[in-house]
Amino acid sequence: MKIMKNNAQLLITVLFLLLMVGTLAGALAALWPAEIRMRVEERQGLIAFYLAQAGIERAKIEVINDVTLFGTSAWLNDLDLAGDSYTFRYNFNVVIMGPQRRLIGRGEVLDLNNNLLAQREIEVRINGIVDVNPPGGDGIDDDGLASLVSWSWQEI
């Protein structure tokens, strides 16, 4: 009789432990999809940020080649990867404000149905643009017209 009582207590203890483990496993399984979705959204946002940076870099190149450049470019998708399930695109905007240029780069990640998944925008203000030929990197101004250019950026 004593052996049956110990077995019954052991059985109840094991069932209780199994119930606790099952409850914890169920709770974790319910949280995993939300965690995965959050990681995917974070990754898409980071890609959109890098695409916005690409827009800024493209705008810098365009401004260097044509100091009077202004306006908004069309959406560019030359950084899009073939065969994936996303569309990556960026554009840039150049606003002339006296000797200052305001460069705005935008990056977007879209699904294949063109639904917006992530978007980022960066603004750079460049002061003192007076020359289309910046110094050649050797510390010597090739044509004597370029000036030092201060700039800063922030995500909008």
C-alpha cells in the first residue's frame, strides 16, 4: 500500500511538471512569430536606411558634376537584387539655398505587389559650394576656386 501511495505522488508530480513545461513551450511558441516579424521589419528598415544613404551619395556625385543641379530624381532601382521577394529603390532631392545645398536621400523596401514595407529619409546640408571641381584629395586645389565644405546629416 505504501508503494502505491509513493507511485501516485510521483505520477502527480511528473504530470504537474509536464503541464508546466507544456505551458512554457506554448507561450514561447506564441511569442516566436512576433519576434521573427520584428527582426524582419528591423532588417528591412536598415536596408531602407542604406538605400537612403545611396541616394545621398548619388546626389553628392550629381552636385559635384553640376553645381546648379536641383530637383528630385526619379526612383532608381539599380541596387535591386534579382530573384528576391523585395523591390529596393532610392531617390534624391537637391534644394539650392544660396551657397548651401540641401540633399535628401530616400530609400524604400517594397514587396512584389509594391506595398511599402520600410522607408527611410536622410538629409545632408552642404555649405559653401562655389566650385564644381573640388580639391583632388592631395590637399592642393587644382583650379584655386574650391573652398572647404562643411556638412552634417541626420535621419528624418
